Amino acid sequence: MRTKLHKQAGWTFTGLLFVLIVCGIFLSVGFKLGPHYADHYTLNSIMEEVVADRQLLGKKPFEIESAMRKHLNMNNMHLPKDFLSIKRDKGDVTLSINYEIREPLFFNVDALITFNDTYVGQPL
């Protein structure tokens, strides 16, 4: 009497270990890069508030930047000194954000995150 042997199905230890390592790498990268994207989201909301404040846009560029720096300090954000450029053109005020962040990931592997946004508002 012959019986058929059934193949075992399921995860092997090495397969499970490989999946856990890959998930761990993705989680580690997410935890390291996530705060920078959250800070940029906060910066976007600050910029929208500044563009909506037409009285502030009527002031000199260094006063606009000073007001923005106060918002950044309140939110505990630390950005490069030259992340913001302010230009006036035909009654419009253009605020440009351009900065990059280098975050070390593993050993000699770094992630470079670049942010570049432009906002246009009109002063009073």
C-alpha cells in the first residue's frame, strides 16, 4: 500500500528572516526621513500663512524673513541660513524655498532630500 507524500508548505526560517530584514530596513529609513518631511509640511503651512498676510508682504524682505524665522523657532525647526529667497516683481512678492538635507542611513550610505517650492503673494 502506497501513500502519497505531501509537501510541506509555509515559510522557511531563511525566508522569514529575509522578509524581516527588508521590513526593518524600510522602517529604519522611514524613521530617519519621516521627520524631515514632517518639518517641510510645517514649513509649507507657515509659508501659506505668510503669503496670506498681505500686510507682512508689504514690508521689507529682511522683516519678512525675520517674521518667518520667529515661526520656525516656535516650531523648533532648524533650516539652513539661505533656505529662503524673497523677490519683488511688478507688485508680487515671490518667496522661494530651496534647501537640501543629508541624512546618514547606514555606514557610508546617506540620503539626500531636496526641497524646492515657490509661493507668490500680493502686498497691500
